[in-house]
Amino acid sequence: MASTACGSGTSLGIPGQFDHKDFTDAIQTVIKACRKNGKSAGRLVPTVDEGVAFHEAGFDFICYSGDVWALHGAVQQAVNEIRDRTAPAKAQPEAKAKNMAKRKR
């Protein structure tokens, strides 16, 4: 059983307030119900830290990331690397010309 019963907190009247007592109480209610009925409690998480925290809170299985998060992370990492690796070339036109000459060989 996933904790989507509590979802984003909207059904509790506290959307996005994941630290709100009503939300955390609802999460604990779901975990207790799962244990009582021999079911696993699972959670989808976007970060390793959240995965560890939810496991410590009592979730039995953690589903890490999702296709959109993974794609976004990969694209962001690649864009950041391009920016990092090209920044010195922008500051030094001679270095840029030298890199271009190496590529033509």
C-alpha cells in the first residue's frame, strides 16, 4: 500500500504542508494500518535523503525517483557540465581557438 491515501495533503485541507501534524499523523495511520494488515507501506521519493527519512519513519519500501525527475536530473547535469567546461574558453579566446584547432586534427 502506498501512502497516496495522504497524497499531497489536499484531501486533508493542507495542500503541500508535509510537516503539518495532520499530515504526519495521517502518514503514521497508514503505516500502522499496513503493519496491522500485513501489507507493505511504500513511498515514491525524489531524493536519497527523503528515501532514508521515509524508511526511518517506517516505510518498508522506497521507490526512488521517476522518469520525469530522472530525465530532468540527467539534462540538468549535462547542461551544468557544458557550462562548467566552456566557461574558461569564454573568458580566454586563445584557449577557445586552441581547443577548436585540436578538434580539427
